[in-house]
Amino acid sequence: GQQLNQSPQSMFIQEGEDVSMNCTSSSIFNTWLWYKQDPGEGPVLLIALYKAGELTSNGRLTAQFGITRKDSFLNISASIPSDVGIYFCAGLSNFGNEKLTFGTGTRLTIIP
Amino acid sequence: DTGVSQDPRHKITKRGQNVTFRCDPISEHNRLYWYRQTLGQGPEFLTYFQNEAQLEKSRLLSDRFSAERPKGSFSTLEIQRTEQGDSAMYLCASSLVGDIHGYTFGSGTRLTVV
């Protein structure tokens, strides 16, 4: 099945650093979502974006819906240990069926 | 409300055996989705239901896979004649139509075929 391209695949950072990751697609999406997945758990929604160009924040997280509707970005400021996990973008093209297309994931590790 | 529940959490089976997983969605949710996630990848859509009607199936869902939601509440996913390539995490999610913020995933069933 189709998967969106996420980069980087993995990040190793120190606590307190800022993090940036992005997601690109060959097709247009009408909604972009960012999820976090902890080991052995399902994904949990962090941020939802509904309009091209939209910039939305949720605490230390900020995400943007690209103007072309083919990409999205997630930034995490001042990282803390509980930020460790895998971050997935997901696109939704048809609001009628809510069938999500996920990215390949970015694994975030915090170095002590 | 305890969220989306999946049972079992882990299943190890021998190749060729049949397995069945269960998903209990959030009670008022009319949409129920199944996804498969292999190691190092994001979840991939398999199928979804609105109430008891199965509205779409992915090409990933071979003839050996069948899903049901008989009364519009819980759902089952059965895999017949399992193959090693079926080893994955099977995730269930539920939502109300049009409510992306309420789209909630369960913790998944991890299947290992040996």
C-alpha cells in the first residue's frame, strides 16, 4: 500500500533540543494529521490540520499544512524524555471515509 | 468509556493455522477500521465498517482475510491458513463519521506466525 515519505527516519537528540521532521506525498491530501506511537501501543493523535498553509500548535508541538497540500511539517520545541517514540504523519484525502494513509515514521531518541 | 479494546494483545501461531482477533470500539462510534502495521512501517489501511456494513476493503486484504461487524458493535478479523508474511501488528480504530479528533486506535494485536 501507499506510504508517505517521512524524514528523517530517526533522530538522536539531547534533552532540551528542538526537533523538526517532515512528510511528503506525491498526491494531494485535504487533511494532515500527526500521531505519536509508543512501543506496544496504537498511535495517538497529536495535531490535525485542515487547510493549506495552516499552522497549528499543541503545547510544545507546532505543525504546518503545506501550501501545495502535498507536505506537512512537525516541530517539537525543548524536547523532554517523554517525547521519545515514533512520530507518524497521516493524510486524509476523502473526508467521507476517513481512511488514513500513514508515513513511514520518524523515530525520536533522546540521548542522556 | 475505556477506549478501543483489542483481544488478544499477542498471538503466536503456526503457519497454516487460522486466527481470529476481536476489536471492541468506543461504544457510540459508528465507524470501525482495521489497519496492519509491519515492523518499521506505518499502519496500512485494511478495511472499514460503518455500523454493520463493510464499506471498503484494501487490496492488502487477500481472500484469506475476512472481517465482520455483525451487530454494528464489536468486530472480528479472521486470517485463514496463516503465512509468515502475515506477522504484523493488527490495529483497530473507531470514530464517529466526520470526527477526526475522536478517531481512536486500540493497542493492537501482535501476530507472530512461526
